[in-house]
Amino acid sequence: MTAAVFFGCTFIAFGPAIALFLFTIAREPLRVIFLIAGAFFWLVSLLLASLVWFISVQISNKDSASQQKGLLIFGVVLSVLLQETFRFAYYKLLKKANEGLLALSQEETMPISIRQLAYVSGLGFGFMSGAFSVVNILADSVGPGTVGIHGDSQHYFLSSAFMTMAIILLHMFWGVVFFDACEKQRWWALAAVVTSHLVVSCLTFQNPEYVASLVPTYIILFLMGVWAFYTAGGSLRNLKLCLTCKDKDFLLANHRPR
Amino acid sequence: MANNAEDVENNMVSIKQDQQESNTAPEPIQQQQEATGTRVRSRGGSGPGGGDSEDGGGGSGSSPEQNGQPPTSRPSRGVENEEDEDEEMTLKYGAKHVIMLFVPVTLCMVVVVATIKSVSFYTQNVGQGMIYTPFPEKTDTVAERAVNSILNATIMITVIIVMTFVLVLLYKYRCYKVIHGWLFLSSLLLLFFFSYIYLTEVFKTYNVAMDYFTLAIIIWNFGVVGMMCIHWKGPLRLQQAYLIMISALMALVFIKYLPEWTAWLILVVISVYDLLAVLCPIGPLRILVETAQERNEPIFPALIYSSTMVWLVNMADTDRPKRSSEEAGSPQQETQEAAVASPVPSSPSQDNGGFTSSWVRQQQHQLGPLQSTEETRREIQQMPSARPPVEDDEEERGVKLGLGDFIFYSMLVGKASVTAGGDWNTTLACFVAILIGLCLTLLLLAIFKKALPALPISIFFGLVFYFATGNLVRPFMDKLALHQFYI
């Protein structure tokens, strides 16, 4: 495998996320901290899920392949549920912290809004999830080898990279929608987020039939993106103003003449 | 033992938080705490040299009295807006400082991990480790190995404790020249010898042909500029870069020469010792800090990474400790640098991302601990806003972290990237855990406003995540990647 594969897959997987990080988060120290805290929460959820899976494997029949696969599927579902639980826990923690700060400062505004926190925490979850999914694969792609020599799919790296990109962006969208749903007590939206996460994970069970898994994932990605856009306050009008550089508030805030 | 120089370094990390007067909450306790600023630093001892232990005094944040420091101008209490702004500013200011420490810690870890992954020299087995870890770990039974590693760790921590106390004694009896010389020699060794080894190994790895003349010129320039930046004056970024490089070199040395179980045990033991030494009333670090406070001297930081330039202390010249560590047999060496900051009698600098255009740094002391032990202490203190000889009580915002902390963090992450079978997930997990630990420590610093050890929380998180990720998450993720399942 060549350097082209390595760099290509790395940029496919992490390009949008790194761009988002550099342009919107890197300059604000508070956001960076909450991003890393979000990544930490995802990590803890993964740890718990792995622990349960590990224990279940130890007490199971190690020779039966179907049982192992079943346990793996169980592990995936459990991990998804735990991730969403920890997302909720992170939301609660952030709310408490924000309320505490608000009470202390007697101020009207908080240094970071709950929407920004939703975005940042979603991206933190996404970064960690994507990194854990794909970094080992990328490291292997630098070394020697032939992809699919035993009859497996030859598009392993590429599909992994695309799937990772989808997952990272999905986590970000899920974060935005999730926090908003918690804020407005819309539990159906919460359930929809959890369900879509489960659907995306279960779609990957069809790998290596990438058409069956990647295409629906990207459709869900697009839909979630639109939902998150509207949740965050976007609209077609905003979009038009932004794209034609006529958004006065934004220009003022960035001191650009128009 | 004459040939074996053993340096015990106590790295005392002090995190100082300077608060701008105008932004500090007008609480008396804060003001008082501002006055104390002592840093604790780590020191290294050298065997043949009689083991000077250097000890940067760390200021104890808990002592309310400030040495002759007039309270800086306090904003009037009655203005509500100021309080609100203060609160928000405090939060943002605190976040900025956290990031100012995240970046160098991340850089150091990246350098160490990159080196470990590419240069195989640092992961090759050594026949005989350091003099401080005489019990081999290549034993037949697990129990024997455990016992050996416990003995190794005990030896190391004993050396560290002894060195720390020697340092405290030296400081108490004002043997500054000894410390000064030791520090100087140890940084010399680190900047020249260890970087020479590093460079040659990198050249070997990438098959770069280089003649000795060019190499000599490169090493000479690197070393001399490093000595100047660290011990004298230099641009802040360059000094920071050198400190990061030195910490990375030291961490690599540790990774190479400490056997595996010993390394983990040492991390645990040093964290516990850090905790005790900084917080207990009889802890040597605390004694050091208090002594320095009584004498109203700046505690010479062994090796302190400073995010902003610091203030000048006029009287610091006479009691600047320098240490040089000598290394006899083992190539390990730790150098610690102590930075002495003196308040700049100039206009107040506004803290903007740690960039202050008007700082002058006078000297930094470098302490080089030998391979045997290294102690890192971390104290979080607030800088004294004024020293008696200095009229200006301008405080600059900045955060300081001892180099020993850098070294141990990087050592943990480096070991994680080696021993987990080359698994990147473990490395990433340890990295995030250490950063979160650092964040929590700084949060505690902001809450308690006294010297705190930087090691315990981060190392605890790092170790938990290392073992958990390596043993639980890795098989799970491997299986998932095999089937290309995504969670």
C-alpha cells in the first residue's frame, strides 16, 4: 500500500472534521477544552462497552464462531446505547456547569452557549469515534501488504475512510440535535437520534457490501445534516445571505466591509 | 560508585497562575495568594558529585502572608459589572491557560511518540539498564519479575527521596553554587550528549550520510543556543522549544532504559510521592517552598516551562541555584531547567494568549537529574506580585509547569505506544486521559489556589486508560475492524 492510499484515506476520513476544528474551534480555548472533554466521555463509554463485551466473551463458548459474532453484534448495540447515554450525561454535566457559572457571575450570558457546546461536544465524540475506528487501519496502510489477497474486498481502506467521515459528521449532527432535544424536552427527537445511530451501526453489519451500507449511511448523514441545520437556527434565507456575503450581522462581527 | 553518577531529580512542577490584578476577584485570599509565588522544580542529583539535589522552591500557595508585597490595585468591589466580567474573564482566562499548557504537552508527546515509532533504537532491549534498576525483568516466573520490579521501583524512589531531602538541606544552608554548577553540567550533558545520540540514531534510521564535521557544527550550535536560551536570555518560543525537546529526550531515555513493569510502578510511586511531598506538612517540597518564602527569594525552578515571559527579580542573582548533574555510567540523564523569573518593572502586559511583548527572562537554571530518579513536583502557585527589592509589583499572567511533568507524561504515552503492540488506540486514549487530568488539575488550581502536584491525576487517568484500553478495548476494536463494523 502506498503513501497515496495513506494520505488519501486520512484526508478523506478526517478532512472535514479537521477543517471544522481549525476554522471554528481552534481559536477558542474554551471550545477546545470541551471538545477534549467530549472525546473523553466517548472514550469512557467505549471502555464500559468493551468491558461488558469482554466479560461476555470470557464466559461464552470461544469456539463457536456464530456465537462470537452474535456477541459482537450485541457489543455494537450496547456500545451505541452507552454512547448515547454518555452523551446525555455530558449534556447534564454541561448544563450543571453552565448553571453554576451563571449563578456565580450573575450575568445574563454565558461564555459559551449551549448550542456551541452541542456542536463542540458532538465533534469531540466524532473525533474520538473516528480516530478509534480508523487510525489502526491507516497505520497498517503505510506498511507493506496487499489488500484483499484472500478474496476480501479490495476497497477496504477507501470504504473505511468514507465510513469514518460519515460517522464523524454524523456524531456532530447528532450532538446538535440531541442537545436541542434535551433543551426543549422533545423526547421523540432524542429517540430519533438514538435510532438513527443504531441504524447506521447496524447497516455496517452488511459490510463488505459497501453499496448497501455506505449509501444509506450517506442518505442518513444528509438528512441529519439538514435537521441539525434547522435545529441550530439555520434557514434557507440565512443560507442565501451567507453564501452571497450579504449577512450583515456576520460581516459586522468579522469587521468586513460589504 | 564513584563512576556512577546518580542524579535524582526532583521535578517539581509548579503551576503558577498569575492573575492580573484588575481581573482578580477582589477577594482577600486571592490577593494574598498572588503574593506568593514559588515554584517547585525538580532536581537531579549526581552520584559522584555528592548528589546535589536541587530544589526549586515552590511557593506554598496556602500561606496567606505575602512577603512585603503590597496588594496590587484591586478593583472596587462595589461594581457589579466588574464582578461579572471578572467571572467570565476568569473562566476564559483559565481556559486560555489550560490551552497554553495543552499545546506544549501535546507537542512533547507527539515528538516522543513519533520518535518511538520510527527510531527503533529507543525500543531495543538493553542488557543492563540503569544503575538504579539493577534487578532484571527477564526472569522465569511472573512472581520473580514482580518482585524485581518492586525492588527496582523502591530503589529509585528511595534515591529520589534522598535527593530531595539533600536538596532541601542544600537550599536551607544556601549552597547555591553547588546547585548552580550541577544544573549547568547536567544541562550541558543533555543538550550535547543526548541530542548527539538522538541525532545519530535518527540518521541511522533514515540512512542519512553525514560527516562528523557537519554533525559537530550542528550539535555545537544546537547545544550552545540551548544553553543560552535556558540559562540566560533568549526568545520565549525558542526557550519553550528547547524545554520541550529536552523533556522529550529525557522521556526517551527513560523509555529506553527502564524495564517495563518497573516503569509503570515508578510512575505510580512518583505520583504518590508527588502528592505527599507537595501537600503534606513535612513534605520536602513544601518545606522548600516555605523556606524560600521566608527568605523572600524566588525559588529557583529546576526546570519550569513557562508560558509567558516572566518578571525580573533584581535580587535573584545571588541566589540562583545551578545544578549540574554528572553522569558516570549510564547515559541517562535528566536535566531540569529552572527558570528564574523576575518581574519586569515595565508596563503591565495584557494577557493575550500568553503573548507578552515585554518580558525578560534572566536566567534559567537547569537541573539535570541522573537516570536514577526523577521527581516531579508540581506546585501551583501564584506568583508573588512583588519582591522586596522590586518596586514594581506587576504580575504577568502565565502558567508554569515543571519539566518533570512533561517528562513523565511523555514517558507514559511513549510507553503506551510501545508496549501495547503498536496499537494507536491505546496511545490516543492515554493522550486524552492525560490532557483531561491536566485540565482537572488546573481546575483544582483555580479553585484552591495553592500549590498542587501535577502528576497524580493525569498519571492515574493515564494508567487506568492504558490498562483498560490495552486489555479491554483493543480486542473489541480489533474484532470490529476485522468485520468492518462501526459503532
